[in-house]
Amino acid sequence: ALYIAIIYTLAMASTAVAVLLGCAVSDAKTAQELLPLLFVPQMLFAGFFVAIELLPGWMQWVQYICSLTYGVRLGLLGEFEECSNGDDIAAQNCSRILVNVNASADDKWWYWLVLILLFVTLRLAALLV
């Protein structure tokens, strides 16, 4: 049930970006052409493929406005939070995964809140555009 909630919340935040883009341009074809410019960089800034620390400092702030960042953190916490407790090599590997994406178990509520706020903010912005 946790993963379904994560996926649903992430999907709602992501579709809010698409709705905002669709409202901001006058032509559907233009929106389709611009959509990869919004979604492809999220894979880079989510920390899933490349650790955030490896990005130049002037680019690292973008992670905080990408919904995929928070979805990845919540998903990885759901998967690896329990196995990161311990002293064996498996626990060290689980902890390393969470550290690489800057995921903290204490900040779980914050990740949920930001995903919901991104959804609400972007949908309201789409109404105003």
C-alpha cells in the first residue's frame, strides 16, 4: 500500500507539471515538444542515476523543485530503511544507497508534504496561466 501511495502522489505531482505546460502554451503539439525538457532533467536531478554531490554546485538546487526527487527518496526509504539498521555489509550497502540520494528517515513527512505542495501549487498555477 505504501508503494501505491508513493506512485499515486508522484503521478499527481508529475501530471500537474504537464497540465501547467499544457495551459501555458497555445498548441498541443508545442506542449508535446516541450514536455521532455521538463521530465528528462528530473532523472538527473533526482539522484537516481548520478549522486547529487557529483553535480556542479550551481545545479544542485534544482533537485528541490523536482517531484521525482521526493518520489525516489520515499521509494528507497520504503525499500531500504529497515535493512540499513545493523553492522553487516548488507546494512552498509543499504545505508550507502540512502546516503547517495540524500534520503533521511526523519524527513519522510517532509517528502510527502513537498509532493503534495508541488501538486497543489502547480495545479493552481495552471489555473492562473
